[in-house]
Amino acid sequence: MQVAKLNSFNSIPSATGGIARLACARLNDLGMDPAVSLSKVGLTSEAARDPTIRLEVRTQIKFLELAAEEMQDEWLGLHLARSFDLREIGLVYYVMASSDLLADALRNAERYSQINNEGVRLRFRMQDRIAVIALDYVNIDRDTDRHHIEFWLVTLVRICRQVTNGRLSPSRVKTRHFRNGTPPEFRAFFGVDIEFGANADEIWFPQPLVSLPLVGRDEHLNELLRRYAEEALARKPRNRLTVRSKAEDILSELLPHGRATASEVARRLAMSSRTLSRKLAEEGTSFAEILDQLRAALAKRYLHDETLPVSEIAWLLGYREVSSLTHAFKRWTGTTPQRFRSGQLALT
């Protein structure tokens, strides 16, 4: 999908594109042409360089995956996040940095983060004397992403450290996606092993840390900046559920019954199969693509639960034979469900 079309679809989450621009700069530094990967996701080099153009979040995620593959950088999100100037985040960063306490900064981030990225919502809560920063994806297939969410996790910890002028260490870091262990770079940065394949994307801090005062706190400046942020928030269109997200919800119900067909999803959405196909194409996807991606994501999630037999997982995904699941899973991951499960259990 071309960037020029994005503004006409208010339901498709967009972002300022800063992460993609960092990836482009890194490709250039390595003597590689970003245009190759950009073209594969329907972007031009001009659009990627222009900070006034917002990018579709799904497009940014796909570009990061392609750029990481081209650079052979398995930890691109970490490498992009650990050294860029945090002030490039703009208004949201300055609202956080001028807050009174770290907890206030995180509450402000929760309210205003969608100004920069509509596809990721930040939530802050206190739970049993633990401060939890959670990241939720909105109308985005979370399980297709690694580098984007890892960028967020590293950046949030960097912000917490910079605004308090301290080396804060989280007590836990959790991600929904799977990795084969925590690399030394991540462990050195966070101070803890990352819990991959978890039930949430979260950073946990002991409660005393979020009560720390900020070095740049300024009540009057913060009030002024929050006023600007509220105006920016008010100008944003209300997000509607995408056809993709609605279809995914319906597919989750239909899969175990073997009825996950385009015609059935279209019927439940009160539209024809042709209209469903057209609307999904407008969102840059297809029925076959979202069905395949949903099955892949659910398969990995189910395999992490060792109490579920592979035969039952095949049924939950709408396959009549385990061999069909095995064939599909090899295509998704390069390995069998049994080997994938063994590898995950070895990490726990």
C-alpha cells in the first residue's frame, strides 16, 4: 500500500515513522541502500525520509524485519534504541521529562503515547508493590513483530534512566514473542533475563523506583506541554476497528470448528466475499494472509502450554490431521511443532 493512501484510512494505526528512519540511517551507515527493503513494503525513500509523513505501523514493522534480515542483525530493535537522542521522540518525551515523579511521567506516557504511535498503547499500573509498564498492540498482529516491540522496551527503560539520572534496573522484562534465550547485550542492558514467550509485553520496576523525583521536573512547563499534548490528542481521529481485526476475532471462534472460510467470515460481517476481499486489500492484506498469520501465532502460543497435545492444537487451528499442522509449522518456523516445543521448554 502506498503511503499516499494512508491518510484516507483512519482506522489503520499509523506512527511518526521515527523507528523506520533510524533503520534507514543504519542501512546507509553500512553502505546498504534502504530503497530495496522500502520498496518491498510499498514505501519510497522520499517518504521514509520525510518526518511529516506518518507511516502505517504494520508497514514499519515489516520494514524493520526486512532491514534486520538484510543487515543480518537479529537484535536490530535493541541496536536502534540504545543510542539515539531521546529528544527526537518530541512532545511526549518532554511531557515525561518535565513531570514531578517517575510515576507521573509514566502516567503521562500512558495518556499521550498514541500521539507518536497509534498501534501501541502504553499502560501503567501498580500491582502488589510492583510498578508495571505494559504495551498493548491496537489493530496490529502482535505475533509478527520482534524488533519493533524490543525497540519500545529498550527505549522506555532508557527514558526512565535519563529522566531520573539513575541506572534503574527492572525486576522483570516480559515479551509475547519467542526467542532462544537472552543475548548478553540484552542482559547487560536490562540487568535481568528477558522472559520470552510470556503472556504480556511488560517491564516491572519495584515500587520505590517510580517514586523517584525527576531531574528536569518543572510544574509550569509540564502544565504547558500537557496542554499542547491534549490539543494534539484532540485532533486525532477516533480509531475504528479494522476489517482485519474484526475478521481475526471471528476466525478465532471458527478455527476449532473447521469453518474458517472467507465466505463465513464475510457472512458474519454482513458483507459479500468480494467486499471482504476488497476491504482487506485496502488495508494491505488478504484473507489467506491473516488466516495463515493467525494460525502461526496461535500455534506458537498453544505449544508453549505443555499440557496441550499437538493433536489437540491441530484441531484448535482447524486442521483435520496433525500432518497438516506439521507441514504448515515447518513453513512458518523451519522446524516441527515437537522440536519447537522442546526448545521452548528447555528455556524455562
